[in-house]
Amino acid sequence: MVSLKYEIEDKACISVVNGRNLCQALRYNWVGLGTAVASIVALAFVKIKPSN
């Protein structure tokens, strides 16, 4: 992995190393994190009835 300092030029969010849009990748990671946190919170409130 390359440091972000050396990977982008002129704060354009486009990687010099592999040409990926790093801002878009970061946005997807934030959406994934939000979805995971929301799922964990939702599951914390679900009650499971024991089957007797």
C-alpha cells in the first residue's frame, strides 16, 4: 500500500498508482459502516422467544 500523501496529486481524489477514485471508495466504506452499525442496533432490539 502507498501512503495517501504520495498516491494523489492536486487533491483530485484520483489515484496516481492505479487510477481509482479514492473519494468514491471512501464514500462506499462510510455507507457500509453505517449499514453495519444500523444492523447491529436493530438486532440489539430484537427479542427472541425461547421455544419450550
